[in-house]
Amino acid sequence: MSSERMTVARAMTECLKAEGITELFGYPGAAICPFYDELYKTDIRHILVRHEVNAGHAASGCARITGKPAVCVATSGPGALNLITAIATAYMDSVPMVIITGQVNSEQIGRDVFQEADITGSAEPFVKHSYLLKRPEDTADVFKKAFYIAGTGRRGPVLIDVPFDVQQAKIDFEYPETVDIRSYRPSTRGNGFQIKRAITAMKEAEKPLICAGGGLFTGNGVELMRTLAEKTDIPVVSTMMGLGAMPSDSPLYYGMLGMHGRKAANAAVNSCDTLFLLGARVGDRAIAAMEHRRDLTVVHIDIDPAEIGKNIEANIPIVGDITLVLEQLLEQVNAFEQPLSHKGWREKLDGFRSDSEPEPVEQGYVNPKWFIRTLDKYLPEKSVIVADVGQNQIWTAANISLKQGRFLTSGGMGTMGYSLPAAIGAKCADKDAEVIAVCGDGSFQMQFMELATAVQHGINVKVIVMRNRYLGMVREVQERTYGNRLVGVSLDGSPDFCKVAEAYGIGNMLADSEESAVKGIKRLISSDKPFLLEVAVPELEKTIL
Amino acid sequence: MKHTISVLVENHAGVLARVAGLFARRGFNIDSLAVGVTDDENVSRITIVADGSDYTLEQIEKQLNKLIDVIKVKTLAPENMVSRELVLIKISCTAKQRPEVLSICELFRGKISDISANSVTIEMSDNTQNINNFEELLRPYGIKEIVRTGTIAIQKGEQAVTVKN
């Protein structure tokens, strides 16, 4: 390939094309206009969000479905700063993303000119890496590296800040085919000695357990993990980020662990003797059950060496790509002379399975647990459920079964307002999937401007608003820990959500009985346009029983 | 416990900010920091003396290694390194006191780098402990100002911390 003379702005679009980017999420402003002007001349689809943070969440939702870096764009100063929460959200959940921001003219940097913000500095704690593109001739190299860094190793967001004058500069452009960063060599295969130790631990274990984390999705290890569990007859629990890695109807699956997890899953964690952590960083909400277990052998498999031994002590650390490590383990497992069986251990865990039917609630309301389970029955196999943060997230995570679908949520950062923009991104990534955002009336009001994005671009996402007129999760904390002194949690003054949908020209319905809920679910799923279903949840309903 | 960590980084703008920021936000305490270019102009060495448990040290090393611009991280064993700081000390010193001060300097291999009617500025380089001792001996004269660099350190013997090995 020979080089071609062009502006950096044009080169930026060429880089995106070379990386296979066909859609991006953004919000323009003066400092990024040269790039937008070049975007105009390409086939790349620009999806205009209604607030920059949602460009970030949409890219995040998109990337979590494709597994490849997705792109969001904003202008300098406030535009870039508004992205930070989304960048941090993606960073915590290891989502590959490339963020492009406009910056003021190079010579004006540091002079506090209009819409100037040090975005590389401000975002530093939340990015895997960042570039301030000062030398126009570095453009191709920087973009190539940014996509490579974002999409390999432990995935994460990479920011490229491009000053206005740099965008207009002329360069000889040629996109490199390969990339080599001497200080970045993501590890791949697991250490042979540790693999051997893990296999020995697996053979010796009487009560082994697999904990499936979100890394299985980013590392494409889901199928291999299922095979491993089936071949070794080892029960599986999952973290919230790992929901869906194991099909919920599998007899080997015992549900989500942690503070809001299933009884059987936590019982498994509490009584297992060997724990295989696969792509899970065991965050503090998941870890409580595992602390102070000196008798426990932990085999921790993760791509990021810094996660091993950070939150939980690992007896057998295996750093590597989850796919390669699982292949290494399976190679050994396939050579077992006698297949493993853990019938007794599984039967003991089966005793903890409790599937009590949700209780009926007072007239005019719908039990949220019953609602999610009912929704689950009507969902097509290939569905993406995006839960927001709060009670709605817990009800959804705990009651959705996900036959073959995906569950997305802001697991690490717990960012409210994530679900609708992330659902928009997920729908862009997989146009055949049924994509549903589930949120509360608190989080809905942080994001409902994005209904316009869905309408404008014909992105067929569905929204379920669990309305209880409270910031329910915080209210529960105040009830439990602060003597029921409720402060700042009432959502009085909220609009009629169906009328909000109406205002955007979106089909809508209120579910205030089991009958209307079923009808609403059917309408929601059959609609070929965005649809909003408001669910009247009893105001004082709890997540913890 | 104090740890001396030798970090080789790409010689880019902003790398020091990334390294320092990492220490700050992860709650690692830096005792001293020294930065300088290596024989390869594209590579800088940051020598950090940090305080913390073994768990902290392990996390520091792992988190530093995650920074894209960090090429190599090596914690130097105290018994297997030569470490130096440079200090400039300005003390009150009359003409009468000069012989005494000079003899202290001789003992510690300090060098007079500036002199005025009532003051002397001494330059000395050694490990942290010896510099502290030197400082204590000069304190009675009246210390006007002390300027100390961060510690730099190098492994004893043939082994070297370089990009290649």
C-alpha cells in the first residue's frame, strides 16, 4: 500500500474504515468539526446521542456484543468531560472502546481557552491508555496502537485527543498492517507448570466449583467453559458479569453468587474445597462469601496478572488468555483415564435450590420478580437484556434465565443511566437480537433523552421502566441501616412515563396487573419499533428478603 | 518496609504523570522519586523508593507493568544494590568554624561548593542513612537550607536492569 496525501481528519476516517468501523456514536462540537466534515464524505453511520455520556455507553454496549472495540466521539472541553463516566464504566468492566475527542489548537493548550479541558489528564485513571495526538504524522500509528491496545489483553478504553489544528494538518497517510509495542505484550498461553497444578487440584477436589466471570465473554471462552464443566461434572456459579455464560437450564448451573445472589450459588461457594475462578476479578460485592476460607484452594485464571491475588488469595495463579488456558486444561481433561463425577456434591447443592413462586402483590401493582420471570418466558432465544442499576438490576439479574442470550449491566461502576444507551449500542451490534433495557424510574430519568436517538435512527430497542416512585435501592439501605429515616429518595414530581414515550411517538403501555403485564410483554416483544412498558412495582418492595 | 524500584519507561511527555498518578490513586506512598534518561535516549529510568507491605509491593509492580509506557519494572534487593542521593546543605559558618566543618566534610567525603562570610554550602552524595548522619553532625552550626535529590540505585555485580534483559 502506498501512502496518500490527506488531512489528519480524513486520515482518522481512513483509520476507522481500516478497523472495520461502520457505525459510531457521537456528539459534535466546534473542536471536532474537521473530523465530522470528513465523516460526511464516508459511509460510516454517525448515531447522534442526546448527551455525550450516552455515546460512551452506546459504544460500550456495542463492543460488549461484538467483542471488538467500538468508537465514540465528542468535542473538546465539556463534551469530552461528559464522556468520563462512560469511560470509567467501560474501564471497570473491561470493555474495548476507542474514544475520539476534539481538542483546542495545539498552541492554545494550557491557556484555559474556550472549551478547553485536559481530557487525557482527567481520564487517566479510567483508561487503559491515552494519546494526545500532537504530531500529525503519528496519526496512523496512534490509531493502530489504540485499537490494538483496546482490543487485546485485558480489554479497555483507549482515548485519542486530537487538537483542532492537527486535524487540519496534511500528512502522507498509510495505515500500518502490523503493530509492535515493546512495552505491551499481553500474555497468551498459561504457564505449563501451573496448568499441571490446576489439573492435579481438579482431580483431587471433592467439592470443586467453577465461578464464571465476565472475562469469559470478552475472551470468547464461553463454549470452552461449558465443555469443561460438562466433561468434569463440576458445578458452575457465575458473577453478575458472567451471567449467561452457563445456560440457566443446565443441571450444573447454580446461579449468581454474591450479596444479591442465589442461595444455592452462595452455599456452593461457602462449601466448595476448590474454586476455579475464570475471568472473574471477584469484586467486593461478590467476594464476601469467600473470605476467610483458609481450607479453600483457589485456581485463579485471568488475563490481567494484577487481578490475581488482589481481592482473593490465589493458590494456583494462571495468567493467560481464557480461550488458550481453557484449551490447555481441556487437553489434559480429555486425557483423563477415568471421567470425573461429582454426583454427591451436586446433589448436596441441589438441596439448596429454592425456586419459590413470587408472592402476589396488592391490586394495581405487579411483583417485579414475577414480572421478570414472565418476561423471560416470552423472550426469544437470542435476546439481550440490559439492566440498569438499583433494584431493577437485582430483580433482573436474579430472575432472568438467559437461555442463549446476553445480560449486560454496569457491573463494576454501577452507573445509573447505562441501560438505554447501552441497549442502543447493543442493538446496533446485533440487529437480529431482541434488545431490552430494564431500568427503574430513577435511572430512566437519567437517560430518557436517548429515546430520541432510538427514534431518529430507527434503532428498535425496548424499554421496561420499573416504577416504584423511589430510588429503591438507597431507600432499602436507609430502611435497614438508618432507622427508616428516608431522605432524598422519593421521586415525587416524576412525569407519566407512558406520556413521555407518547411524546417521542413511541408505543407504550402500563402494566399494573399480571394480566396487563402479560399483554404488555407480548406487545413489547412483537413491536417492530421502540416500545416502552411501564411496570407498576409496589412502592416498598425489597430486593433483600 | 522501604522498597527501591527501578522502572524503565518510554521517554514520552506525560509518562511521569501516569506513574505518579498511579501511585496516588492506588494509595501507594512514594518516599522519593528520581527521573533521568538512560543510554538510550528513548528510554528514561524512574527510580522510586516506596513504603509498603509485600502485598503493596506486588500490586505496585503489577499495576506499573500494566501502564503501556512502562517497559520494565524491577525491585532491587537492599543487600544487592548501591544507592545514592545527592544533597546540597547550606549552613551558618563563621571563618572560625570553618576548620571544624571541613574536617566533618572530609570524614563524609563532602565537598565545599560555595562559601561566603557567614555560610558554607556543602555538596555530598551517599546513601540515605549516611546523608542523614552527615546532616545531624552539621545541625549544631545552624542549617539554612537543605536540597536533596531522590534516591538512584543500581544493582551490584554484572547484572543490569536494561530494556533487553
